Amino acid sequence: MATTRIASTHWEGSLFEGAGRVEMTSSGIGTFDVSWPSRAEQANGKTSPEELIAGAHSACFSMALSGGLAGAGMPPASLDTSAEVEFTPGTGITGITLTVRGVVEGMSNEDFVAAAEDAKANCPVSQALTGTTITLDAALA
């Protein structure tokens, strides 16, 4: 069964001087301030679309990797994943770097990297971001 998740944004003002608030509507976990300076300069306590994508990508990738490892009979004790989304004003998102360190008892680093590559290729957020260069740095902790 399909699920739908909703986030909404209220924006006031011009792109450069204005600001908005992104509400995580489905979960109700919060509302987050956004602005152009938080996107193109310093965060200053506000988020950006790229940071929201980074959060979604790191979570989705971790779930895909965990599921793949468990399916292979090697469930992870832990996975620590970060996603760095690079944004260039006037160009857009120019790349994403996923970094994962895992603790998986009895697994070789080579097999872990292969599982991570599979998760990168098959997680739904990676697939949604087709056309963006996604690099991976994976290793056992």
C-alpha cells in the first residue's frame, strides 16, 4: 500500500529578502525556518531545501543498507550515515556525497562497500535524484 507524506511551506517576500517556514505536516514534528541566505551563505539557525534533501537521503540510504544487510543475514549493529548536498547559486545541486560507517559483525569491508553501493543505487531517494552525481564513501567502523 502506498503512503503519502506531506510538507508545506509558507513564504513571504522576495527571494533574497524574504523568508519562509517549512512545516512537516504529516508527522507534525515541527516547523523550520528557511531563507535564501541560509541556502546560499550561512545557515544562521535556519534550514535549506538542500539540508532537507540531505536528511531524507541519509535516512533512506541507511534504511536501504540496513534492509539489504539483514536480508543477506548480516544485520548491522549500527550505521552512521551523513549526506552532503552541494548547492551552487545559479546552477543548483551539483553533487551529493554519502558517507557511511558501519558495524557489522563478521562482514568484510569489501562486502560492506558492495552492499552500500547497492543501497545507494536502490534507495528511493537516490532514485528520485537521478541526474545528480552521488558519490559514496563506505567503510566498516
